[in-house]
Amino acid sequence: MQRVFALTTIVLFSLAVSICAPNQVWAATCTVGARPVAFGNYNPFNTTPLNRTSRITVICNGNGRFSVALSTGQSGAYNPRYMSSASTSDRLAYNLYTTAARVIIFGDGTAGTQTVSRNFNNNRVNIRVYGQLPALENVASGIYADSIMATVTF
């Protein structure tokens, strides 16, 4: 028997921020956009984790350095994060990482997580997000989702 799950996605919210510091005529402005991590169909009998990537795009005028932090989502914890389904009480564990090695959890710098920082100088900067669903999660069929807030500080 093979059970395949419907599309699962994580939504990363987009935001735009403009900061004016006191005693300055002009400060950097940044616009932030994010693509969802779309895991697609999940087969709970597959013995290898399901890996997908996405990106957060930060476009800044001016120059400086920014840092990106990700929220815990509905789980309230970084390890593991989980997606839930409207049609079942099951939760599907997953996580988001800072590199392709999927070792360091992308978070807010607490609880063993790390943020990602980059320099900007009037340019677009893409931050890669590496998602992973562990293998062999025994959950009911359905559409699973979570919402993650990306916070950019500059």
C-alpha cells in the first residue's frame, strides 16, 4: 500500500521596512519578499527525507548589513517545527535550515538556532532557505501547512 500526501507548503510572509535614524537626512530602506517552501507530495513510506529549498529576497537602497530571523510557526518551538492539516489532528514535523547540509536550524538565534546576515549596497540579496521533512512520518493523508514570519533587521 502506498500513501501519498497532497501538496504541503510553508508560507513565508513578506514585509517592507523603512527606517529613518535621528539626525540623519537619509537612511537605508529595504523591501523583503519570500517564496514558500513547497514540499509537494510526501510519501510516508519513503526512507529518505524530503528536501526542498526556497529563498527570501531583500532589496536595499543604501548600504549596510541586515540579518534575517525566522519564527517558530505554529509549533512554538524550533525543533521540530510542524505543519498541521485542517482535516486531521496529525502534525507533520519539518524544519528549515541555513545551509544545504541541513544541520543549523534557521531561527532567531535562540534555542540553538541561527539567523542569516548579509551585507548590502544598493542591491538585491537572496537568502536561501533549506527545508526538510524527515522520512517515515506516519500521518494521515491531507494538506499540511504552517506559516513562518521572516523578520529582517538592518
